Amino acid sequence: MENLGITHKMRDAMKKTISVLVPTYNEQENVVPLAEAITSTFKKDLPEYDYELVFIDNDSKDDTRKLLRELCEKDKGIKAIFNAKNFGQFNSPYYGLQQTTGDCVILVCADFQDPIDMLPKFVREWEQGYKIVIGKKTTSRENKLMYLIRSIYYRMLRKMSDVEQIEHFTGFGLYDRSFIDVLVELKDPTPFLRGIVAELGWKRKEIPYEQQKRRAGKTKNNFYRLYDAAMLSFTSYTKIGLRLATFLGFGVAMVSFAIAVFYIVIKFMHWAEYDMGMASVAVGLFFLGAVQLIFIGLIGEYILSMNQRIMNRPLVIEEERINFDK
């Protein structure tokens, strides 16, 4: 009996831990039901694993932090990181992944659009040797127009990028500790996790799923946030913007030169009869000015991306963390 007890203790000591990271921002309606759903899933479907549920809050203005404190008080397996301010939709999850301690980490959104019943499926594939297991949206219950726009964007990005891009991948997935260690070594101050997974990830398993509707609350993805995400991926993984500016610049210059020569020849051939007028000149100037402004803005996006990397500011500044060992 004594030997049997020692054996059980050894098994418990070898028990692996799975971390679940949930970024939050004004999710007071969702954090408590989500925590209950995740912990219930572990107790029911993954009892052989310990869990570490980490919430990283991006300076919520509602009662999210109050509810997270209560959750942490009731369950020491639930942890929380409170950011000093809102550090954006990319920095906060990326930083949170690096603060987890499990043998693998599952990134889940806080609004229930990522199905919780996918967690055991991710873990089973991880047990088969996959270092990265991701969820890939095949259908969605979100706005049909938004889904269509996203589909067009992903296809365009995939065609323009030198690096493989994963369509309809939001970051929802499981990441082995070895991959998290690589994220730490990258020291990227403007991280785009979706692109990093495609560029640097090891053996990967993709599991299709239907994206659910938001359970409660309002989406935080306004036009500015969507544009920010699109530009970050575009400037990080494509060269076509700068190349297009160069090629189109040469093309417009050649066409403009040809038109100028044509007008000069016509003027000399019909000096008295032909009046060049200002309309053609004005149209040409407005066209060239518009092209220049468009590409100055595009080049500015690349410069902004480089500038943020050069400054190398911290991903996040913490205000408080709860239930972490000192």
C-alpha cells in the first residue's frame, strides 16, 4: 500500500499544466461565464491536466476587473494581469502568452466566439506531437458582409505576401511551450501573432470550426482597429506597397512624358489653330498629385511600422498581477 501511495504521488508530480490565456477589455458580461465554462471543461474532459487560467485586462472601464478579482479569490488556478493602460489588441495577448507557465498555452477570446468545446480537441492533437494547433474559421455567424470582406482581404494578403498566410485565423489555438520561448526571444515591439505563427511555427494542425456570435456586449473592432490590423500585417509581410509605388511612379512618369511630347508636337504643327488650354494641365496635375499622396501615405505606414520597432518600447506595463508566485 505504501508503494502504491508513492506511485500516485509520482504521477501527480508528473502531471502537466495547460495554460489558457484570455485577453479582456470591457467584458463584464462574459468573464464569469467564460471562467466557469473553461474550468468545467478541464474537470470534465481534461482531468489528467492541471489548468492555469490567465486573464490579461487591457484597462477595462466597466466592472471587468472587479469580477476578475472575485474569480481569483475563489480559485487560485485563476490569475489576472491588469495593464496600466490600453496597449492595443496585439501587444496585450502577445505579452500575456509570455507570462503563462503551462506546458502549452491556449489563446481564447473573451466573448465566446471561440468555441470552448474546441479546447479538448486542441489538446488531443498536441498529445499527438503537434507543437501548434489552431482553429480555422470555415463559417461564421457574424455579419455576412464583414466575413466576405475578411475573406477578400486574406486572399489578397496571401497572394501579395512572400510568407505563408493563414486565412480566417484569429489567433485562437494551442501553442507549445517551445513556441512561446521563441516569442520571448523575438523581442518584437509590434507583434502580429497570426503572421508569426505562419512564418515561424513548427508542425501545425488546423481544425475547422464555425465562429459563434458574441455572447454579450459590443465588439471592440471598429474601423480604426480593423484598419490597424490590416496595415500591420500588410507592412510586416508584404513588399508590394513599395514596389507598386516604384513601378506605378515609373509608369505614370513615362505616360506623362509621352503626353507632353504629343502636345508639344501638336502645338508646333498647328501653332495658330491649336489652343492647349488649362483643363488638360489641371487634370494632369490633380492626377499626379493624387497618386503621390496615396503612395506617400503608404510609405508612411511602412515608416511608422519601422519607427515603432526602432523605439523598442515595452509591450505592456503592468499595474497589478494576482495569484502569480513572486
